[in-house]
Amino acid sequence: MPNMYDSAYDLEKAIRESEEFKELQQAYEAVMSDSSAKKMFEEFRDTQIALQEKQMQGEEITEEEVEKARKIVELVQEHPGISGLMDKEQRLNIIINDISRIITKPLEELYGTTSENDQLN
Amino acid sequence: MPNMYDSAYDLEKAIRESEEFKELQQAYEAVMSDSSAKKMFEEFRDTQIALQEKQMQGEEITEEEVEKARKIVELVQEHPGISGLMDKEQRLNIIINDISRIITKPLEELYGTTSENDQLN
Ligand SMILES: [Ca+2]
Ligand SMILES: [Ca+2]
């Protein structure tokens, strides 16, 4: 049985060499090498992060900010390079979430079974 | 090259069959099968969770609550079964954190490199 670290490095290699990661990498590099696409993508990211931070801190989001966010979302969705990049990000994120669920299963079962027992006790 | 899911299941198996996980499992089951240890451990957990929730919601923590938490920490630290379980939890948590860093490295490098470039641009 290989040890946990060997298996983790094998998984890292599988991620790095996957079609999904390579396609994300290409899409990201294509956007980053096109200065107007890069600017639009970074403005979109900055707007999303700023709104999230405001929401988390319970600050009010103005109508102007909502409108600005709506417009930039519309722009990036209509940009084939950026919308393609976002699709590829989402695709890999789903896989990474699946992987995370798979590898935390032993711990979940250990504690989860006991929670079930608690309800029966 | 094995695919990402195959590698993830291999890693799950490596975790499940590791000495670290088996020892945690044994320590957990020993505590859970001793009703007074189980009660103490669960009271400790409940106290920690309640305090964390209060802190996250910005609620005030009373002197009585701090004192109660201090006492239960002292009790569990002096209980060999529970303190052993907590050591084993911490040991596996460190490994799981390492694993998480290893498998998120490809994505970190993809986005991280660009952040470095941003500073140079
Ligand atoms: Ca239980
Ligand atoms: Ca950049």
C-alpha cells in the first residue's frame, strides 16, 4: 500500500496532466496574453471580490454597484475567450470538489457514524 | 497516466489504511465506548462549537463561559484517552492539510504565477 504522501503526489500529477487542467491553463494563458481580455477579466474578478467582501462585512451595496456588476458580467459572458475560461474553471472546480469529498470520506464516516448512533442512543 | 478520480480513490484508500487513521479510529472508538469519557468529550466539543459560533457572530462571551471552557479543557487534557484522541486528530489533520496543499498546487501555480506577473507589469 503506497503511503498517503505518495498517493497525494500521484493525484497532483493526474490533475496537472488531465485534459481539464491543460484546457484551463490554455484558456487562462490565452486571456492573459490578450491585454483587453485580461483587463476585462481582472475588472470582473475585482468587482466580484469587492461585492463579496461588502456582503460578508454586512455593508450596503448601492444600486450603482449592482448595475456596474451586472454590466461587467454581461460583457464577460459575451466574450468567447473569457466565458470559455469560466466554463473550464467551473468544470475543474466540480472535479476538485468531488476529489475533496472522496478523500475526506474516511474521516466523515468515522465521525458521521457516531452522529447517527447519537440519535439512536 | 491514471485519471483524477482513480488517483483520488487510491489516496482515499491510502488514508483509510494508514497507521495514523487506524490509530485515530481506535482512539475514537475507545472514547466512544466509555460512557463517562464520551460524555466529557462531547461536552468539550459542544463547548468549543458554542464559543466559536458566538465569536463568529460577534456575540459577547461571558466570564462564566470562559471559565467553563477553561475547566473542560483542563479535564480533557488530564484524561489520557481523550488527550490521546486529540493528539491523533491533530496528527491526521496536519497530514490532510499537507495533502490539500499538494493537490491544489497546480491551480495555485496557474493563478499564482500570473499574480507575480501583475506586480511586474
Ligand atoms: Ca456518539
Ligand atoms: Ca495577471
